[in-house]
Amino acid sequence: MFDAASTALLHGVRVVDLTHALAGPLCTHQLHCHGAEVIKVEPPGRGDDFRARPFGRFDCINGGKKSVTLNLKSAEARAVLARMMAEADVVVENFRPGVAAAFGLDWEAMKAANPRLIYCSISGFGQSGPMRDMPAIEWSAQSVSGIADAYLSDNDDAMDLGIGMLDPGTGFMAFSAIVAALYRRTQTGEGGRIDVAMIDTAFLLGANAIAAALLGGPVSLGRRPTMARYRTKEGRIFIASLHPRWFDRLCRLIDAPDLPEDPRFADHEAREANAEALVAALEEKLAAKTALDWEALLVAEGIPAGACRSFTEFAATEHAQQRGLTETFGTETGEIEAVGAAFRLDGSPTGVRGPTPALGASTDEVLAELGYDADAIARMRGAGAI
């Protein structure tokens, strides 16, 4: 077992990770960060497809896991995996629906061997329904679900895919469901099957807009002159001055006290009708200071505002550092700074324990724990099973 603090939320929980790419590994990364032991099962030779991705895209969500290589085309490798699953607390898989059953590793088979097992399946469109077998990645699920339609215009560049949100959102949804299932197991002694789908996550993320759309309303608030990312002397700043008191206060702070009295901007309807003129008038005044300067002034007056930053700029802030939003750990080629646990629970330590695993680095160790001797392991390796 990994050296996880005994007070960590998931200390003592063993997870078999059959996932690849992003959503599944992000789920098991969160389980690891909260103390679980995660055994990542990968194909021999090539491993998780994301291993080949540049700039730490594999390392950032696989640090501290154990890597075991199994060729699931081999009956002997599948038998090894079945033994691993029989001794696990949690299994997370993101095979296409039906693939696990074809391997004899589906929920029904594993439940018979391990009634306490929590078996989480992550897919694009779920384990049921007429779209179940549709191939799915982040962008296809966004397009089909309506999420992309809610924030991308038909006039946008066809190659502008939008913001990746369903992979991480689905991964965290699966993590949350697993924690809930572990809690239920403490009450019933039984495991359970979890069905998590990107398409379901899309509807959760869009819940507010979907409710409006189903009632015949707009899915977004549209462009609003009093809630925008305005240009300044240096950089942009987001400012929300929707309420009259905020708008009046903003105009006073930027030395434009007459704007609220201008007939074009005197009330909400007038400001909406003259949106471009209002933005131009505000930006003319905002050009006197930088975004960071304005942020300090506006926030002190209670106006929702913030200088627009890049990921690297915000990661360097004192706020991000104090909250521990990133942490540094080892990889095969050096070190990486990456996001750790998504929340903190008082009295329960979190963190990435150990480096990103080399492909198959823990195969012999884990198989030995399962009772395979050195000769058996060598024979399986020679046969291409591991």
C-alpha cells in the first residue's frame, strides 16, 4: 500500500483504474489525492494514450499512482485483472459500453466475486438509451448536448471548439459518486454500480439555462454593457455594474459622474439600447489605469470586479499559493506543478504521493501481492500477457 496518512479521507481504499485519457484519470487522481491507493492498468508497450501528450497532460492527473501493464486480449491477463478486482474496493472504467462484458469483467460478474465492490463506469452517453453506443469525446458530447450551442455562435470559427469542461466535470462527478457509494457501503455493507455520463454532466452544468430553455426562454443573458470584460490602460478587467447602485458607484470611481444622468444610460432599458456607446464611454475612462489598479479600487467599493488573468498569472498569485491550488511532484523527466485535490476537509490531509509512474513500473509488485511468483510473472511477460 502507498504511504497515505491514516487520517486521509480515503486511507485504506484500493482502486483499480481501468481508465485512459482525461475524465477517468481525473476521477482517480482525486481519489488518490484524498488517500486512496490507485493501481492504473495500462496496455503493455504504449500505455494510456495521454502518455504521448506534451506539457504534462498525462503527468498532472496520474502522479502517485501505480502502473501495471496487462494485455486484456490475453485470457491470462484478464484472469489477473479479475483477481485484482476481487480484492479492490473500487473499480473505475471508461471502456465503450459493452466492452467490459465482452472481457468477462462487467459489473454483474465482478459483483458475484466481490459484493462490496463499487464499480464506476464512465462513458459519453451512459450505459443505457439509444445513444449509448455513440463514440464520444468532450467536443462531440458538447455538441450533441446543447452546451456548445449555448455559448458558441453559428458565426464563430468552425475550428473554435470552445472550453473543455465535460471531461473534468464528469471526472469529478464520478469521484463524488464513488465517495457517496463508499459512505453507503458503511451503512449496508454492499457495493454498487455507478453510471456516469458526459451527457448527464452537460445537463448538470447547464441546469439553469436548460430550465429557462424548456420554459421557452433564452439560454443565456446575452451581451450586457454593464457586465463585461472592459479594456483598460493595460489588460482587461471584468466589472459587473448591473444594479443601479453599482453603476452609480462605478461611474463615480472612474470620474464619469454624469453618465447615469445621460438619457442614453439613465436606466436599464436605455443602457441596453445603447450598449456599444456605453462600453465605449466606460473604456475611455478605464484607459486611465491598469486592470490591476482598477481591481483594487473597485473591490474596495464592493463592486464585483477582477482583472483578467491567464492560468499562469493566477497560479503565481499569493491567493493561489496560500490556498495550495497547485503542488509540485516528480515525473519521469523532472518535476511538474499541477492541480491537486479539489477541496479540503478539516483534519484530512490531501496531496500527490510519489512521482508519475513509469509504464508498468509496479507490475511485478502488484502481481506478487496477488500471489504470483517470479516464475509465473516471467512466463506471463514472455507470453505478452503483461
